[in-house]
Amino acid sequence: MISGDKVACREASDLIPGIETAVVKESIGAYAGICYHPVKCREMIYKAVQNAVARHDSISPLVLEGQVRMTLRMTTASGIDRALRLPGAERISGDTLKYEAENYYRAFQAFLAIADLRELVPFI
């Protein structure tokens, strides 16, 4: 079961056929959205969870396997400079970084480290 904006629910449905969704908002920008009333959201989420639990045997989990290649575009060259401190990170242009990982778990760890390194840029 997933709850979120319309796009997140659609993406989850594409990846996991039959997944229960509760669309509780619509994104209208990076920092803005149209959010439904909390009581309505609670009702939609509760119903989706009930349906998901009742049908859990009929929904196959998403399995992510194999190598991962991330390409990350940043807004500043200094963000790339900081991210290059992560072993295995490679600059492919002035604002773009490439990172290859053996699996999704390692890729996610690298993504978090890159995000943390990027956050340091304003303070250095």
C-alpha cells in the first residue's frame, strides 16, 4: 500500500501491479500541493490498508536486483566537487555526476552520502 501524491501512486502502480493506493494530494510545484482534508485522507488510507491486508497474497513485492548506474544532475559545480569525495563518484559534465553500485542498497547509501555532501556546500 502506498499513500502520497497522484504521481507517486501512479508510479507505484506501474511498478507493482495491484498495489493499493491512496492519493491524498496533488503536487503543483516543488514546495506546493493541493492537499485533501485530513479526515478524508485518513479514510482513504484506512480503506487502502484494509484492502491491501485482505489481498496481500495476491500482490507480488517489488524486487530490485542487479547493478545500478545513477546519473545525478546538481545545480552547482561546487555540489559536484563535494560529491566527488565519495569513492567511485565520477564527474561526467560540469553539473552531472555518475555513480555505479553493485546493487540498489549500495546505490541508495551512495545517494544519501551525496545528498549529505551536497548539503555542506553552503557552509564551506
